[in-house]
Amino acid sequence: MWTAIAQHISAQTGTAFTVADRRSVGGGCINQTYQISDGRQRFFLKLNRATQVAMFEAEALGLKDMDDSQTIRVPRPICWGTAEDSAYLVLEWLDLGQASPASWRRMGEHLAALHRVTHRQGFGWHRGNTIGTTPQPNPWTTNWLAFFRDHRLAHQFALARRRGGHFPRQQALLQALPDLLAGHHPRPALVHGDLWSGNAAMTPAGEPVIFDPATYYGDREVDLAMTELFGRFPTAFYEGYQTAYPLAAGYAQRKMLYNLYHILNHFNLFGGSYEAQANRMMEQLLP
């Protein structure tokens, strides 16, 4: 397997590479992650079961879309595929350093620039991808309310039913979406899609970096909302974003609705107390 991955890297970079050293590094609970090196070049490697190769391909294409926007730094995808019984994704290795208020402000400014990238086909993406390991459908849709209702919340509710989840106010919430999103007509924005603190960092030079995306074109507020879900980003981040691209009125009310998607997804991935948390959120959202 290691030889096959090294040969693929060599073919894609045009420079001979062998895996002389591999070190396990932190990378979440879904994949095995490594730094691989030949003593001169270093890469970040993700491994999973061979059946997950489509997940890695979608991640690579999402990173490519963000990289092509020339707005915010992401690790560039090198190659992906299968070797033996494993799927792999090889990314540019980026050293990460300490963050400062100035670098967090730049993070907000750069994310705002990413969110100004739009698409004429509307909301969605050119393919489905995953949020964690959960399938995330992205069919092109001209209306944001319909996209978020059908391909985000209703999709997660359907998966949750199969898992045994009980959400008594599910239909009431879906029917209330026109009221909850009344007067809000966002334009499609290129979003990271899974932007919590574990997926954002800085280089030693203070350049903001985001990674592990669940990319699509959606309401830009979904990214801002998630930055507040598991502990807020530093204040400087929001100051930088607001200065560059002020949020529309009503964001404070919409962010819980958008974060409900992620809590439902966490229930589908991990079970446990996320069911109760999702039900509490629905009680707060509904009259």
C-alpha cells in the first residue's frame, strides 16, 4: 500500500517520492491520519476503508474549489485513490502555529472573501459529499428554503428515524421554515460547510487555514453559525468578518436553525444526548 501511494504522489508532483518515514498525527475520529516524508518532502495522508474513496474524492474537489477561489488558504489536494483495502487522500503538509487576534481577524476577512464566490446554478454543488461520514446531498436548487428543508433538515430527520430517533416536532419545524426564514433571501455562497474550531488554524506566519470541508453553495450564515456551535471563535474573527461582509438582520435567530442540522448529524453519527439537544432546539425555534 505505501509503495502504491508513494508512486501516485510521484506521478502527480513530478518528483520522486518514497515513504521513508510515517508518523500518526491527530486528525479526528473518522480517519487514520499520518505525516509521511522522504526526508525532503512531507505530506498529510488520510486513510479509511476502500469503500470510502468517494468521500475522499469529494473532499479533494471541495478543497480544490476553495483553493481556486484564491480567497483563503486550504491544504492543496495531491492525489487520492485506493490501495489494497484502503482509500487514501494525500494533501499538502502545512505547519500550524499559534493564533493571534490579528490572524483571527484575517480569518474572518478571508472567509468573507470566500463567501462572495457565488454560482449561477443556485444552491448545491456538482455532486454529493459527506458531513463527517454522513451522505450530504447537494442537488442544484434555485430556492434556499427548499434546499435547506429537503436536502439538509428532512434528509437528516430521515436518517435519524432509521437510527431510532424520536423528534415529535419534526413536521411542525419543517412547516414553520417559511416563517423562520421570512424575508431572508441569501445568494448562493461557496461555504466550507463544517466550520468548527477543529477545522481552522493558522500557519506559523499567521496565515489562516481551513480544512476538512463539506463544501457546497449555500447561505453563508451556515458557516458563521457553526463557528458558534461548539464554542465561539475569538471575537477578532467576527469583527474581521463583519467589517468585510456584514451579516443580514436576523442572523442571531437563524443560527440555531442552521446549527440544528449539525446536531441532527451528530445524533446520526454518535447517538447519545444529541437527540435531546435537537429536541430542545426545536422547542426554542417553534412557538
